[in-house]
Amino acid sequence: MDYVQYFTERIEQLKDRGDYREFADLERQSGNFPKAWLNGPDGRKEITIWCTNDYLGMGQHPKVLLAMKRAIDANGAGSGGSRSIGGTNHYHVLLERELADFHNKEAGLIFVSGFSSNDSSLSTLASLMPNTVICSDAHNHASIISGCRNSRAEKRVFRHNDVAHLRELLGSVNPARPKIVAFESIYSMDGDISPIKDICDVADEYGAMTFLDEVHASGMYGPKG
């Protein structure tokens, strides 16, 4: 088999369908959030970034930038390796404590990305409890879907924000089986707000654990997310 030819043809097929992914070459402007420079074949032009997850512009805040500079001057850049082998950066320890305090929890754990946090946390929780059933909202992010898949647990999908349908699914599960209800507070794709209290009440009624993705709500809605 000619692997080079095979994959060349596959790439051309992606381009013909308009599915070939090309990354925008950006230079964000410090102190001018959310402006950036876009570098392309026709030169360089100023743009506004509307798809950033940095809703509050904290990545441009003078105090944040100053703290980053001081940390680099004191400790250099990069972790140098896995925290489980090479140790944990003290600034990460402080950040985890701050996040735990913000959310009124006993401890916190940071991940390299939001995707990996949902994927690894949900898959680990479900795989640790034999015979678990995950009830997942139909509009959940791909990271939650990936976590469900990687856990190899049984998954049942309830209609988006449909508490009655969730109740129906939970009611059909053997009461003795572990159950996880996975959903988002602010849905990343559509911006919908979930009925958190109602979902949690139903989960409590049927003895289910709740797994809530707060990434698009923390710092935006409510004093603690």
C-alpha cells in the first residue's frame, strides 16, 4: 500500500469538501483585548476575536501579566515534566487552593485543558464504580461525551434540559446501580442555562451523583459560579 498517496488523497478529499482545518495565525494585542493581528496570504490586518473563552479578559489584566512576569523571573518557564514525577510547581498549588476556596470546596485540581478535565474526570469516576450508568444531556460538550465513552459505562442521553425525561431515565435504572448525571451549567455551544436545582433534586431523589461542567459560568454568573 502506498501510504503517502493514500493520505494525500484523503487530505485532498477534505479540502474538496471544505473540511480541511487551517489555523488562524494570530498575534493578540496586549492591553487591547479582544483585538489581535491576523497574519495571512494577503498580509496583516487587525481583527476582533469573538470566540475567546477569556470572557473577562483576565489574560490581559495588568496584575495578571505582572504576576506572570515575576513568576518567570523567579522560576523560569515550563513545568519540566509530569507533576507526578518531577513535582508540582508551587504556583499551581496556590492556584488550586484559590480555586477550591472560590468554589467552597476542600481541594482543587488543575488540568492542562478543559477537555482533558471533563474527559479524564468523568471516565475515571464512572470506571471506578462497577455497573455505573451515566445520564448525559443531549447538548453536552464533546469532552463529556468522550469521558462517557472512555469510561465504558452504560450511557443514556436525556433531551436537552428536559428534567422530566431525566427522571424517566433514572427511574428505569436499578436503584442499586451507581448513577451519574452529567450536564453543563452554561452550555458552551448554545449558551443555554440549565435548570441546575431541578436536575440536582431529581438526581438526589434517585441516588445519583451529579457531574457539572461550570467552565462557561465561573466568574460570569453568580458570586461563586
